[in-house]
Amino acid sequence: MKRFARVAVVIAALAAIGSTGLLSGCAATQLAISKSDLDVQTKMSDTIFLEPVADSKKTVYVQVRNTSDKPDFDIAQDVNAAIAAKGYRIVTDPDKAQFILQANILQVGKVAPSAAQESFGTYGSALGGAVLGAGISAAAGTTHAGPIIAAGLIGGIVETVANAAVKDVYYSAVTDVQLKERTRVGVKSHEDSIHALKQGRSGGTIVTTSEDSDFRTYQTRIRSVANKVNLQFAEAVPPLRSGLVRVIAGVF
């Protein structure tokens, strides 16, 4: 009877380990299926409304900078083409432009998933699988602890390999946009600017400027995010670029 009881404990332990590996495999499979298609979203932090103008005044001066560590992520020509397709004329002299568009790409690259996805990734780690096998063996008091522990370690290793093969990957592009709109004849905008300049740890300088301008100024931030299982940067770049261009041109 004792021998039969020990065999039953071993079978139960292996079944528990097997079910844990099965659940992990199902989770990895579910992730691979649900994130198999590329999902790209581009959002603007603040809406910009421009005053309608006559066709003769549809002129735009465009300046696009890239201060990220991905200098090849260039959207300047695409932005010009998208704005021109809406009936606007791109000019090279800002003094002759009704609108002045300035954009700076701040960040392009891989970003961390959400908190929920990060916690999902840590569930069922290799250590958990190994502890499960050792705990059941010690509680049963059986001499077959070695095979059970080995099975638990193998299950943990298999789970680790599966987790390494299936990754929920996000890439993003963050861009600051400033847009200036020329005011009507006789209308002036007054702008006050304050800049705090630090001088080491001991002090600093406050610089204040005040001026009248012929432009109204708007600022917004655009964030583009691409998500897919095992997503590669080369695959994420085209939709990130096109989404960013579409949102910027959509202001006009």
C-alpha cells in the first residue's frame, strides 16, 4: 500500500507539472495569436484648430528636426507632400508663409509594455516550476524526489524557452510640434517668455522676453505606437512614419 501511495504521489506531481507547462504554453500561444497582426496607433495630445483661409493664403513653411538616436527616421519630404496634397503650397521663406510648421522627433525606438503585460510576462517563471516539484516531493516523503525535481526543472526550462521565443514588442515615436498661424491685418499677438538658466549648483539666471507677434502659436505632442508579437524595428518604421505624417498633415 505504501508503495502504491508513493507512485500515486509521483503521478500527481508530474500531472501538476505537466498542467502548469500546458497552461504556460496556452498563454504563449494565445499571445502569439492575439498579437499576430501589426497594430499601429498615433495620437495627438492637444487638438489644433486653424482659421479657414483663402486659397491664395494656403502657404506653409515646414521645418522638421530629428534629435533622436535614429537619424534615418526622416519624415520631412513626406510631410511636405502630404500637406501639398491638401491644396497648400510649401514655401521656403517663412516671411511669405501663412503658417509655419516646426516639428522635432524626440524619441524613436523600443519601449516597455504596459504594467499589465509586464506582470503577465513574469507569471509562471522557471523558479516557480522548480519549487512546485520540490515542494510536492518533500511533503510526500518519498525517495523519488530526484526524478520529480528534475521534471520540475525541465518544465521550468521549457517554459523559459517558450517565454523567450514569444515577446510582446512595442516601438514608439514621440514628436513635438509647434504651429504658427499668421493673424489678420491689424491684429497682434503678445508673447511673454520666461527661461530659467541654471549655473551649476550654486544659482541661475532668469531670462524674460516680451514681444508683439504677427502669429498665434500652438503646441502639441504626437505619440505613435506599433505593437506586434516579436516585432522587428525595420517592420515598425514604415507604419510609424506614415501615421505620424498623416496626423501632422491632418491639422491643415
